[in-house]
Amino acid sequence: MRLWSAACLCLLACLCTTGRAEQKPEPIVPLADRFFDTFMEFYRNDPSALTRYPGGLRNITAEQLHRAVISLDTTHFTYLYPMTMRGHELPAVRGTPIRRLSLMAVRGDKLIPIPFQIDEFDRTGLIWIEGANKAPAEGEPNTFDDFDELVFMFRDGGQLTYDPNQHGRVEGRVLHEIRLDSPRNNPRYVYLMLDNPERSEADYVQADLDSGRLDTTVMEMSYNPKNLIEIEHIASKVGAHHSVNVFDSVYLNISTGILNQNVRMSLEGGKNIRAVPIAVKDGPIRASLLIRTRVWYLYLPTFFNQQFTVHFYEQGIMVPSRFAIDGMRTLRYFLMFLREPRIELSFDFHNLDGARVTFDSVFKQDKDRGVVDGEMSEFEQRMAATRLPGDWVHMDSNRGWEMFFANHMPVVENGLFDSFLDGMSLSMLYRDDHAATLPHERFPGATPRFGFTSSGLPHYVIDLLGAMPKLDFSDVETLGEAIILLADKDSQSESKLHAYDRVASKVLSKLRDQGRITNAAELADAFIADMDRMRFTGLPRETLNGLIRDAIIETVEDPGDVRHGQILAEMVRLAESRNIDIAALRYGSMDNTLWLPDWVGEGGPADFHWQVKNPPSHVVRPWIEPQKSIPADDQGRPLPGNPDSEK
């Protein structure tokens, strides 16, 4: 399940918002409307205008910022939303050197370059940076392959389609028109170019690993370059509270027995757990840090040594916690040593008096919020007693920016996967108390402090991991290849997953007897509901879900007694009959994301979450140049004297 490890990595990055010495808010001199309107005219015509006038952002009021978002025909979500496209969605470009590709859009009545980047990944799904990864690159380095990712901002697309007869011709060749569709906005258009030398000057995020510094257009952050957990400063660059640090510290503690619950060790973030940024792919849209996590004990490194990626955007941070073959191997051996672990991960904030905090699982109406004032209200006590947060956590800083954590872990209250967590206690952690201090704090008190705690290990999950067959996975790198290897194609033989089936049936038979899952269709729907919270790479979501659902319905007679080998074999058979390459299913990821909008909008956090679940989509079309129109009379005949009428 990797529940606690995924949450640790995700929430760690989630609160990395910005950094510098303690400052007091300066009086704000609002930007005069005439200057603001002039800036907006430049900005509508060219996205790079935003980065040419960074100093002016601190004087923009919340009302002006809202006007800017609306005038660009974006919502407060689509304004900050980055579009991502995989190479397999652009098959005509496969094999093209990345340096030859670029993006353009019609802005200011002409086709201009817009900021973009193309990122490459390794075979396990981590950002690929030459010389830094354990695994080899996916595909040919520096060449646009199926699993490379094209990244750009939704807001930077043009609202007009390109017509060279109207907007002028440019160097190079237009390969594709990409239409962007949003549920709340008009369509936008961007154009994938070949051999156009122009590049946008806009750069929304910058990272400096040597100094431990991250800067975006609207935020700044500093940290210990040797350990990302040791965050020193986070601040906004916008409004009256610009440059004022709002972050205190991260507290991560893992107490566990090693082979014996009575022989315990304690691991603390910053002391025993180090997350070292070892390389960065720094583009104009995002800075992707490749981070090595190492556990140290008695001043010596242990065998636990994993890499992961954190994507820093202009107004967002994503930790794609992977569900992959290599991670499953490491998790299996790591959990063998643990006995009754207790985990606490929390984040202390600073200078946030008056901020308002709430969770999806306790939010019913707008008043359901905890207000940071140094005292625990009745509602805040309810928040502290919450087991799981639901789909989101929201904090309005009351300083011109907000924090919205979108939870994509595939465990929801009373869901199918939640039923396998018996033996593991989970709880949200929330404190609003000036007197609640921790020894590691720089600024004493919880103002506020939130995170989560857990104790114990999920017995069924441990048993399932132990029941996995001892097969040769040395040549297996993808989930699809593992499915083929584990498929029980001979139903008369002893299944490789027989022990796994026995463990799973202990939970599934309880759900059947309780009337929660009574047939194969309900089992398939419950499984897909949890899996849909994750993103899978290599197969379209609808294709994968169709294989899973049809295979379960075809092979399962009793939802309390499931033969997993038969389900996998049926998935392989269905894939072959539907001409689907199931081996292309690479890995899954929990894309837990911290969004940092200026405002979640009039609909509040629930509506913002609806937009997160229904983001802009894209359609790739071959570009066909519009024909030049010829002036004609009322009967459609070319007018005399027009050069084209002579042809």
C-alpha cells in the first residue's frame, strides 16, 4: 500500500511553498489602476510580461489579482493549471530531436512562442537527468519518445486559431494544433512547431541546488541543500505580507521495533532521515528535483536508499509517489524488519494568526473551519479527531494566498482498500495552541500544526506482500509485464497466487457477509473506485478500467473467494482480443498535489476540488493551413483586378 511512505513524501513537498530571514509586513501601496490596466494589456499579448515586471506583483491587491484571472478567461484553478501531454499522444513526432520542437500560440494578433518544456523519464517513472538516475532512460535521450512529457500552462494558450494569412507566417513548420477545453472557460489553442528558433523569455520557476533556493513568480523558499526536510523559510512575493516567513519546521518521527517490538529505535527527520536533492531539471514551467532518501542510524547509512521526484510549479507542488515493481521489492524487504511502528509527521506554521483551516471529511458548510488564534475550538477538536482527511485539506492564510492539498491516496473511509488496513491506526493531527511546543521548533507553539499519525502495520497488507510468489522479477520492469508473468493461464494447475488468494479472501469474505459487496460487478466497481484515485502510465484510464472490470465480472463467481491469477489471465486474454499491449502499462502514481491559488473562488474548496477532478483536457489535431480567401461579388465570382482572379 505504501500509505504512510507516500503520505510522508507527499506532505513533505506539499508544504514547501517559499525562504528568508524573519521580516514584518510592509505597508502596501496599491498599484494604480492605470498602470495595472497597462500591464494587463501587455500580459494578454505575451505571457513573458509577467516575469519582466516581478517587482510590481508585491503591490497588486487581491481585487486586482482576481480581475487579472477573470480578464484572461481563466478560473482561479485553470490560471495555475499546467497541461501535460505524453509523447505517445503525438505519434507523428516520435523520434524527433527535442531541441527542434517548440510551442507557439496566437497572442496579440500574432503567433508568438510560449513557455514550455519537454521532460524525459527513466524506466521506473522518475525524472531522468543524465548521470543521476539508478535506472536507464525510457527511450532515447534527447529524442521525443512515447513517455516523454510536454508541459505548458493552460493560461498561455491563445484564444484564436492560427491563420498565417491574418497573423503572419513564421519560420519552421506547424506540426499540430492542440485544442484545450475547460469546463469553465472558452477553448484555447497552441501549436507544436518544428524548427522554429524562437523561445519565450518567461520562466515561472527557478531552482538552485547549491544554495537550497526555489523561486517562482509568486513564491520563494529556502532549505538546507543537504536535506530538503530542513525547510528554513517560505514566503509569498505578492501583497502586503510579501517576504514574511510563514513556516517553522517539519517534524517526522518513526519509532519502531527491529525484528522485536521490545528492541526499538527512533528515527527523526533531519537527524536520521535525509532527503538530499541530487539533481534538477529546471525548465520554465516546473523545476523537477530528483531526491535521494537515506535512513541513517548511529551515524551510519542503512540499506534503505530510495529516489523520488518532486515537481515544483509556479503555484503548485506535486509528489508522484510511484506504485512500481522496484518500489514493491524495497517495501517488501523493509517491512519485514519493522515491529509495531509509530509514525508522526507534522508541519508547524508561523505568522498565520487568523488563517482558516478545514478538511473535506468535516466540511459541510462555510462556517466549518478552524480559525488560528492559539486556542482549540470545538470544531478544531473535531478536526484533530478525524481519521482520514477526505479528498482535500484547505487553508486560507488570510494574507492573499491559499493552500489546497488534493489527496490522491487510494484509501478512503470504508472503501475497499481501507478494509485491508486492519491493525493500523490512522489519525489526522491538528493543533492550534501557543503553548503546544516541540523541542525542534524555531518558533514555539502550534500556530497551526497539522499532519497525521499512525501506529501499527496493516496485517493483511503485510500478509499479502509475504504471499507474493517467489518468481524471477529480474527481467520485469513494468506492471504490465508483472501481470503477464503472474497470469494463471492453466486453470487446472496450482496458481502462483494461491497463498495470496487465501489472505485476500479473509477480507473479501467479511465484506460479502456484511452485505457490502455481494457480486462481481460490485467488487469491480469498488476496486476501480479506489484505483481511479491514482494515475497509471502506459494505458488510457478507460482502457485499463475496462480490462479490470470485464475480467473480474467474467471470472469471479463468489466475491468473497477471488482467484487473482484467473483475473490476470483474463485481462491478458481480453487485451490480446482487443489489440491492447498490456505490457505497456508502466507504473501507477499517487499524484498528491499542493495547489497554491490566490483564492479558491466563490464556490469555496468543494468547488475548487471539482475543478481539480475535472481539469482542462486537450485534443491533438493535424494542422491544415487555411486557404487564403479571395474577394468575390454577391454571386461568388472573383472581383476584377484581384491577382488571384487571374488564376
